[in-house]
Amino acid sequence: MTEFNSRPFEDHETTGEFDLADRHALRRVGGLSTELRDVTEVEYRALRLERVVLVGVWTEGTLEHAENSMRELALLAETAGSEVLEGLMQRRAKADPATYIGSGKAEELADVVLATGADTVIADGELAPSQLRTLEEITKVKVIDRTALILDIFAQHAKSREGKAQVELAQLEYLLPRLRGWGGNLSRQVGGRAAGGVGIGGRGPGETKIELDRRRIRTRMAKLRREIAEMSKSRVTKRASRRARGVPSVAIAGYTNAGKSSLLNRLTGAGVLVENALFATLDPTVRKAATPSGRLFTLTDTVGFVRHLPHQLVEAFRSSLEEVAEADLILHVVDGSDPEPEAQIAAVREVLSEVDAASIPELIVINKADAADPMTVSRLRRAYPRSVVVSARTGAGVGELMELVEAELPQFDRRVHVLVPYAQAALAARVHAEGEILKTEHREEGTELVARVPLDLAVELEGFEVAPSAP
């Protein structure tokens, strides 16, 4: 294979000019192979289900950006349980409509598959059904794309009934246009007696196998949508209840494996699963937290995002992502040790805009400060003034984060000055739990309170207001 020119490449759509050597190169991406080299682990290697070769097309941006995308694809493949044998990248003006990488490069890819003993090819992009089919015919192994890989990981990690239903819906939406037919021999003959005696004009090929599969998939999708809508009602009711009590909501969003669950555990002691893997969290987790002054709010951990997150997943998980869209504040967690944190931020914001959460106040939380390059952290702080640097692992910066959260939370609607009888201790407790206490004094008649409270609670306290002193 020809040597690849590693200089950054500028995209010129008008001219489409590339160096000839670059255009014809199918470049190996270094550092992607996870093939075991210790001969004592041969038995373990033999148990691996899939050995994969990755392939991508570099159409725009820098070489570093393209290789980071491929490395992320390798992490996704490993998360799915695969062994990455090789990573190849083709530089083109645009992906080939027939084979994704071009017919000649597809033949080279087939040689690499044969030489490495791979049984699967994973493309770093979403392939059309015809591209999948053509590549499989050339390489003689299974070919999947980035979208199918992410859907597979979600299917492995979904634990709750709603999470499983959402993943299945996304998989069926992806599968529907990719069903493959094998000709008329799969047709269902429905004419004559089989068709209920429709007679002349009723005989014919009828419904083919692929049409039947599509109808069954659409029926299943409709059922899943109804089930998800029913399951989401409980979360909507709980969210409305918290709103009625005036409890502010803070959502933790961010790139997959940025440390969102670790931050949630650090802030609340929630004990949520923390794993150094992509998409370890799929089901939203809501926990109580308190500001330094004691003001209560809820923290919601959400599913992680990733570059080119499949649209099917965004739609299927829309009910879960409503926790973000309904929040008063978004803590946008960024992995400060990532090679391209700005790309992470852009990918997350793209998804937030899709779920109508782009207008919600956002605080950038630069996590993993203990492992991040100080130059990268400084660059991020300059680019995003509304940011804070923390380490969920060590606890560094968490105090500053909580002070910023308190300053960002919405203020209460009504200031009250009341004397609550001791017989109404439950009402006084609600003021402490839901309001912001400015003054407390215990008198013989009851507890005198000066506080800021939600409007509905202020209405309940109207009968206990303290009359202003005469001048």
C-alpha cells in the first residue's frame, strides 16, 4: 500500500483536488490492533466471538480528527466484545456510493480480511443497504456500520424494561429499510381457495416474504411506541410532582465515558454503576442533592452521547432525554483528558438541540482534571467562560461546582414572614425542605419563619402571616 501523507488536509469542494498518492492510499491507522500477542492466551483468544477490521473514509478535516474518529470506533468495537485486528482509512472527496471506499480498495480490504482471519468489517459511518450488500459480496464476511455497532452496544447494556423497549425500537427502525429479499421464490401465493375464494383476478404472487417481514416489524414498532409512552407516564408524573413542590432540576449530560455517573456519585453518593466503558449508563437516574446552603435540588444522570449518534436512538430515547429538556440547568460534563474535547462538546450540543434543550442554561464541567493536560484545560476555560474544572475521582473542584450550581438555580417566587403553630409542624418542615430559610425563631406560639418559597406553598402559608409592625 502506498504511504499516506500525514499533513492536514483542507477540504476544497470547488476543486476536489487531492494528492494522487493520498487519493489511492488505503492507510493503516496505528495503534488500533487489540490482537493478543501472549501465546499463553491463545485459548482465550479462540473464545472471542468476533474478530474485526475497521474501515473509514476521510473526507474532511485534519488527519488527527479522522484518526480520532477511528480510535473511537475501535473503543466502540471493544465495548461490544470484539477484537480489533486492523484499522484502514481511505482518503476521498466523498464516500463511494457503491462500495463506500471504492471497488479497488474494497478488493484490498478483502485481502486484509483474508490475511488477518477477520470475520467482520465495521465501517466508520452509516452505510446504505446497497453498500453493505456489495461490501459483503466482495469481502465474503459480515459488514456492519457505526450505527449498527452503537445499537448493538445499547442492546447489551439496556437493563430496565423501558430501556430494552427503546433499544429494540431503534434497532427495528434501523433494520426496516435494510431488509433483503431473495426473489420470487419467497412469495406467498394467495390466489384461489387460499385467498378465500376471490377467483379470477385474485391469483398472483401476493405478499412476499420481505413484505411480510416489513409488516410484522411495523406492527411491533407500533406496539413498542405505545408501551414506551405508557412507561414514560410515571416519569412525567414524578417530574410534575417535583415541579409542584418547587424542587429545581439539574441534568447531567455529556459525551459517553466523560465521567457523568462518577460525578453523580461524588455529588450525591448515589452508588450508580461506574465503568470505564462506553455507554455504561442507559437508564436515567434521578437523585436528591443539596447546595452548600442546604437548598434541595434533583440531579439526573442521562445516557451518554457520541459523534454521529444514530437518529433512531435519539428518537427512541426521546422520553428519557426529556429529563434534560425539562431541567433548570444542564451540567455538560466534558472529558478534559480526551484528545478532542471541543468535538465532544459540539456532538453533545447537536443532540441537545434535537431534544429542544439548547436554550436551557448550561455549565461546562471539565472533568478528569487529574489526568488532563493543563494546556488543554486552559484552552477550554478560555473558550467556555461558563465552566468549572473538577475531578470526580479525587473530588477536586467539586465545592466550586456546587457554589456555581447554587447561583444558577432559579430563585423562589415569594418571600414570606409567618408564624407557624407547633401543631402545624409538617407545614414548617415543608418550608425548610422546599424553601430558602432567611430567618428562624422559636416563640411560645410557634415557629417564626422568614423564607423564600414556591408560590403554591406561599398560598398555604397565607393564614399564618405575621402582620408588619406599626411605625
